[in-house]
Amino acid sequence: MRQSITQDRDGFHILVEEFALPTDPWRLDPQTKRAVTICNLFANHEYGISDIAGALGESRKNVIRVLLKQGIIRDRRVREITSGPGIERRTFLVGSNVGCVMN
């Protein structure tokens, strides 16, 4: 029986299988080097968010922010809403009383 590989870690859906490291990391500024290190540890070495935060002296919030910004994990605050066939969805424009019907 094959075990399926989960795309979730620490409650976040992982969007990339592998993080590509830059070819010349010594040229990066310190902030970018830190972001690359966070992404590398999470994606390539499968460290958890708390593990990365502890090892680098970062807050969990900052580690998550970097992973979101780099497109490594999906933002849990954004939900994809799909409507079934025959269900009407209305979207209203800001500052307008006119609604747009979307199927």
C-alpha cells in the first residue's frame, strides 16, 4: 500500500515541491539571505515553522509572512469559493449600487 504525500504542514498548504536556491547567495542583502534561508529550511529540509523560528531567532509570524510572500505556502485567510451549476453569485462594485451577476 502506497502512502500519499501530504501537501500540508503546520496547517498550511504547500505550493512548491522544492525551493530553488540562488546561484550567487553571497551577493544578496541580509534580509533576502534570511528569506532564502527560511524558504530553504521549510521547503527543502522540511523544517516546521516553529523549528525555523527557534533556530533563526525569528517570530512565527515573520516566518509565515516570508513563506507567504515567497509563494511557498497558501494564505489560509483567502478562501476559494466555487459555486455549483445554476447558482447565481452577485458581486457589488464599491461605491456603486449596480450589481454584476457572475455565473
